[in-house]
Amino acid sequence: MNFARTTIIGRLAADAKFFEKKGEQAAMASFRVIVNTRKDETQSFDVQLRGEAAEKTHEYLKKGKEVMVEGNIEALTYEDKDGNAVPYIRLYTWNVNLGADAKNGSDPV
């Protein structure tokens, strides 16, 4: 059996985009999580939250909100404006744990 799962704890780069359920297609919230590294650098992860969890939490997924997401990862590429292939990582999740808002600064996680 092959298995790739990861946990990311970071802050939202922007408000989540929400897509309503359409027919057989589940609702989805799409957002980017920024994670600080030990070297004062950041890493960015695209996250897709699906199903009932997306319907219930999308309104709380605001810029600066701390989140913990666990899910399956996929390495992808997109083409930039110069035609170069740029790698990025997407995490598919069905659950998100909400942490502190950007405003109050407390870190419960």
C-alpha cells in the first residue's frame, strides 16, 4: 500500500473561495496556507476542503486565520507568464481545525 498524508499548521494568505455543491459535485473551499520555516522563510500550500466541512467552515476561513489541515498531498505544476513550469503542492482535506484570528494574536495550536 502507498500512502502520503501530511499535516500543515499556518495562516491563511487570503479569504477562502467557496464553491457551492452542484449535482453530484461536493461543495469546496479553496485557500492558501502560509507556513513559516525556521530560516525566516515561508512555504505556501494550496488547500482544497470538500464536502460538508467546506459548507460549515468557509465563512470562518479569513485572511490571517490560523488553521491546521491534514490530508493527502499532490505535487503539481502551472505555467507562469513566461511559459516556465512552476511547481506547487496541493493538499486535499475533508477537515480543518480553526485556530487564532490574526487580530488577537493568541496561538491555541
